[in-house]
Amino acid sequence: MQVQGKYDAKAFLMEQMTRAQGLRLKRLSEEAYQPAQYDRGLSFAEAARRIQVLEAEIELANSF
């Protein structure tokens, strides 16, 4: 992610998972007993996908 030899901080931040996503993903992964789903190095998109999957699994489990 370099623009004319310079580091593009905005592009880097857009690709990285946000702090809020990280906190939410960590909580959900613990609640679902799937700690391996949390990884600090995830992209924004992958974190969003994992959050969505874990929320669906937790909702399904709570429906029984």
C-alpha cells in the first residue's frame, strides 16, 4: 500500500479491522466458545464476516 513511495495510512486503516470490531469479535468468539475466530490481524471485511457468522450461530443456539 504505497503511493508514489509513501505509506498510505488511510488505505491501511480502511483494510484493518476497527477497534470496535475487534472488541465485538473477541466477545462473540468467547460467547460462542470459538476463541480461534478472533485474530488481531484480520481485515475489516473478514472481521465483519466473522461477526455476522458468530451472531447467527449464537442466535440459533439461543432459539433452542
